[in-house]
Amino acid sequence: MPKDLVIVESPAKARTIGKFLGGKFVAKASMGHVRDLPKGKMGVDVDENGFNPTYTVPADKRKIVSDIAKAAKNANTVYLATDPDREGEAISWHLIKAAKIDQSKVKRVVFHEITERAVNEAFDNPRELDYNLVDAQQARRILDRLVGYDLSPVLWMKVKRGLSAGRVQSVTLRIIVDREREIDSFKPEEFWSLEALFPVISKGDEKVDFTAKLNGIKGVKGRFRISDSDTVKNILADLDDADYRVDSIKKKDKRNRPSAPFITSTLQQEAWRKLRFTSRKTMVVAQQLYEGISLGERGSTGLITYMRTDSTNVASSAITEVREYISSKFGQEYYPKSPKLYTKKVKGAQEAHEAIRPTSIWDEPSSVQQFLNRDQSRLYDLIWKRMLASQMNDAVYDSTTFEISAICVGSDKKYDFRANASVLKFLGYRRIYIEGSDDSSQQNSEETIVLPGFEVGDKLNCESLNPEQHFTKPPARYSEATLVRDLEEKGIGRPSTYAPTIATVMDREYVKKEQGSFIPTKLGIVVNDLLIAHFPNIMDIGFTARVEEELDDIAEGERAWIPVLKDFYDPFTEMVSRAKIEAQRVPRNQIDEESDEVCEKCERPMVIKSGRFGKFLSCSGFPDCRNSKPFIIRVGVGCPECDGDLVERKGRGKGSKTFFGCSNYPNCSFAINRRPIPQPCPECNGLLVSSGRSNARCVSTITPQCGFSGPIPEDEVSQVAV
């Protein structure tokens, strides 16, 4: 008797689903997309047939398609169980076309978690293919092909061959370049703060000091700011022998609500803050948790819901389960009277989707840890705690604000000092989870401050006035977390595009990462400026966001996809034509980086170029002088095995990782994968390397038994790449 066929994207997903469906079904994996636009040509008919795409089956997918086609012919019903989004819908559609599956056999099943209940419910309620989602995915793919295919040759003509541009990646590059220019053009402004120190004798005859900060002048409206030292001197003169008294005391309970369960963007942000996972790594590990992990006797089990989502909705059954867990494990004081609901206003958010959560809150991180690798365990712990905390009671603080008047002698002028105190009264959700911060200055802001017991009218003795000079700081460079946050806020891309977009601008060497921050390269800046000059619409953030909204409209059936492409393409081709004409008139942009090296053959300066195997030094007199040599980055640490220096190197081949080897290679072959630290081991004077964000370990070859591991001194932390 023929079995029904189920098609999914990956073998892991096939194993998990197969366990639930039993022997009546056979599950096969498509290994992602089975058709795409061809390589080497546009593959889109823009002239006569209304943007008709030509799809081909890549060579590495032909056997897969052939096997699926045979299985489909022998099956009574073909269930397409690809992911529950536009990409998944398009994969299903491509499978039908590529494998020539009889559409009368086809049923589409959708589930947001790979659990027995969800899978069985989906198979009990199959639906038709949603062609609005298919059209939206086709429109995105064709748009990206049109932009990349027409823009990239302009870069080849104006900069160098092999470069690429993209509708979303180029705007992402612009955001990073714009931030770097903000930093470069930033001019710090001076300002001052003034704190008053008040000693108080407590009931136990213990002296307790507390401070209050100058907040303004009584009766003077507007923002108060001390701009220079002369102003500080005048204020200090006014406050000489001033009388201080408590003007008002305001007390209130301050409630702090837990964060919503994760969506794709917030998971990527928090995984960077807490785990230092890149967006790409976060999505790879989350995919593994979603598709299924072998849990011993339980077999393959999906531990989290679908990880590409922009909705904070949570199924009522999941909320009920979490609330039962809270009541059972933590008691009624942590159990809210009613469920907490979250509404995340993301354009194009599909409310039918759920937030990223554990498929069962009873699968505690400690109970599944033995079956997970380190990365899976850490990410699952993060998702589990965030979901649990989201349904717990608020944290409650006793918040007190003291307003203190400084009455100047011989005048009516009064200065207003303010002291704020916050005492954590009830932990609430904070017992489980505290959200990370992108601002390191806020990391210690949760410290409890206690103010002494005062009453209105009490006089205070000011022991000292302490002015402090400050300067405004430039905006911070983007990290993985802040870049994803801004892409989401600006409407650039969608959950599925953040990770590949960031990876692309890195792979193209338009952007590099130093100590966790993105910095545009000279090449990236040249490409960005060229694209802005010739393609202002493509590089316009607002325009790109509007295109995303139009793609959302297609997915919701409110727009037809071909008119959207036509409205975009007609003015775009005019810009491309003008740019190509201009490119023929103007010489290529120079993107070589300057160096301190001098050519030993002709004494001209050498420049840093990028080649097949990475960067190298070349004489600026090329082609008259063809001298070149390896580009070496010295790390300020001597080789422990000879008199050479350790230098940064990169292996050959795409995806090769950076390592650190001796400058005397091949005479000395010493090499390590971790970044060396310019400080000897405190126990054996051997070589220290980075072993984390602020830790080091000894890798001495002279004293192998040393085994030192500990924190890096503060003055060295900044030199260690994360």
C-alpha cells in the first residue's frame, strides 16, 4: 500500500516529524530551495513577458528533485510541510514545479512548532498553497536580482571587478558608513556636573555620606546645563555659606515590567549581548533547536517554536502552561492575576505567528542540557528564561526623590539639588532574567541606593561641593545588537534577512569588525559613496523601507507583484544607464590603503591591496615597479620559540580563519589560534592568550604544566579582540 509523502527542508526536521506521523508516511528533505534564478545571467524577462523569471534546478539538487518526483508519483497524497513563512511557501511551490508533482495530490500543512500536538493538528487541517506569499517571495527575489545584476557591473567599471551591490545590503552598508562619519565629524562639547556631599549620623552613630546632584535654579525654566569652568566658579561662589534644607520628599512604588518573549530581531540582539553570538550563528543554532534535538528515549524533539518571526503573540495554551509552571515552582507571589500580553508593532508582522518560545516550559534547561552542545544549551537557556520571565509578576522598587534647596546668603537665589534612591522591594521576574544593555555605562545602573530618613524642612550640612568636568561622547559604532535593532526600526529587511545581510557586507570586505563593532573599510566607503551618487533611491533608507511595505502588501493580497516590479524597475534602469555612461568618462576610484612601508627596490611608498588570498603590500609605482610582499599585522608580542614577532595571518581559501604565527616562518612554525596578550603569564612568564571577553590562559611551551587561567588586567582588556 503506497504511503503518503511529507516534504520538509532538512533531514533533522524530517526525523522529528517522522517520529510523530508513524509508518503511514515517508518524509523526505529538499535541503532548502530546489530551484532558483540561474547563475551567470539575469534570468528575468524585463522586456516582453512581464518580469517572467526563468528558474533552474542547480546541479547539486537534481538528484534530490528526482528522488522526490519518484516518491510523489507513488504517493496517494503529498504533504508540503516547509517552514511557515514566505520562503517556506515558495519552497513548496518550487517543489511542485521542479518535481512535476500532480497538484491534485498536494496539501499544504503549516505548524510553528515541531511537537506531536502541533504536527497532528496541522495534518488534520491542511490548506491550499498561499500564492500571495509565493508572489511576495518571487517579487523579493526578482527585485534583488534586478538590483544586483545591474548595479554590480557599475562597481566593476568604477572600482574593481568582483564587487557586488544589493537592495538591502547596500543600505545596510550606508547605515554603517553614516555612523562612522558621525563619529569622525563629532566635536565634543564641554559640560560640568556639581555634586554636594552631605554627611549624616545614623541611629547606630555611624557616619553615612550621600550625594545630591545640582539639577537647576529655582524659578528658571528650560534645560539646566553648566557649560564651562567660569560658570562653575560663579555657582560655587553663590553657594559659599549657603543654607541647605529638604524641600520635598516624593516616594512611590515603581514597577518594572518584564520584556516580551523573543522575536527574531530581539533574539539576535540579546544573543549578541549575553553570548556574543553573531546574528548568523544565532539563527543556525536556533534552527537546530527548532528542527529537533535527539533527547535520548524521547527521540528527536523540537525544543523551540519557529525562529523567524516578528510577532510577540504567544498561544494561549503556552501561556497557561507557563503560568502553571510559575505557580508550581515559585508560588503565588510571582504569579500574576491575569496573563501578560505583549503587542510588538512591527510593520508587516504576522499575528498568526508566535514569538520564539520553548515548545514546553517543563523542558527545563537543566533537564535537556546533557543532549545539547554548548551553543545549543546557552541559547535554549536564554529563550527559556525569557519566556518564563515574561509571564511573571513585575519587579517592584521603593523609589524616593529628595529635592534639596541651597539658599544663597544675601540673595533670593535658590539652587535645586536632587537625590534619587531606588530600593528593590520585590524581585519578580528578575529572579529569572534581566535583559542586557547595549550601553556599558548602564550595566551597573541597577545598584541599590539608600537615602537616610529625612523630613521636609530638615536642615543639612554640606561637607563639600565637588564639580566634575565632562565632554559629550560621539555615537557608538554599531554592534551586532544595535545594527539589528536599527535595521528593524528603520524597516530595512525582514527577520529572515538580518543575518545574511550582515554576513554579506562582512564577506565582501565592505565592513570589518573590531572588538565587536562594525567599521567600514576604505573599499566599503568608496562603494557606498559611488552608489549614493548614482543611485540615490536605492540607497535611500525611506525608499527601501517603502519597498518592504509593498512586499508586505503583496503577501497580504493587497497588491499585485508585477506592477510593483514595474514601478521600481523603469526609473531604476534610467539611473543605471546614466551611471554606466558616467563610469566610462571617469577613471576608477582608488581604493588602495596607505601603509608605512617603503619599497626596497624603488623607494616609493607601498600600498595595501586585496587579492585572492587576502591583503598584501604592493609598490605604488605599479606597473613600473612590480614589487610586492605579504601584509603583516604585528600584535606586539614576541614569539616564545625564537627571536621573531607574532603576526596576524589568515589561511588560504574562502572562510579561512585568522591565526597568529611567527614572523620568521617557515624557519619557525609556531602558531596559535587565539589572540596573544602583550603581558607575560604572572606564574611562569610564558605566553598568555585571550580565552574570552576578559580572561586569559597560559599557553607556554616552556612550562607546559603551568595551566594559568584568570582575568586580563584592565589596561590590557581593550587590546583583546572579542
